[in-house]
Amino acid sequence: MTKVKVEKLSEKEIQERGIKSWPIWEKEVSTFDWYYDETEQCYFLEGKVIVETDEGSIEIGKGDFVTFSQGLKCVWKILEPVRKHYRFI
């Protein structure tokens, strides 16, 4: 099973999911290890990130809707400051 799923959503899908009401997380350019103890869904408003997992590297950026699976261990390499809506499910 893929531990990181990246999708493109239409404006209608964004509205239907209520994404714009989710909290916002922001982070400057940096590199850090991360472990997901819950599944996270997020929508990138700004930024560019490379997430390294045991499955490989994934580039994520503005306009991407991403699901990070519970139990995922990864390294975040933030190349451009990030601003994203997020929620844990």
C-alpha cells in the first residue's frame, strides 16, 4: 500500500470536503524527521517539499492534496516555505 498519496482536486471537491475550514500549518525552509501516528490529509496552499520514505522520494507543492498514512516514517525537506490546510483522520 502506498503510504503517501498525492491528488489534484477540483475547486468543487475542495469545497465539498470543507478543506478551507481546516487549520493551517506553516513551516520555513528546513529538514526534519517525522512519524505519523495518525493518518493526515492536507492541501498545500504554498511551498515545495520533498518527502523521503522507504518507498522513495515524492515532490509535493502548491495545489496538491496529500494523504500521509498512519505509521509512516519519513524525512521532510522543505525547499520553499510551506503553508497548508490539514486534518487528522
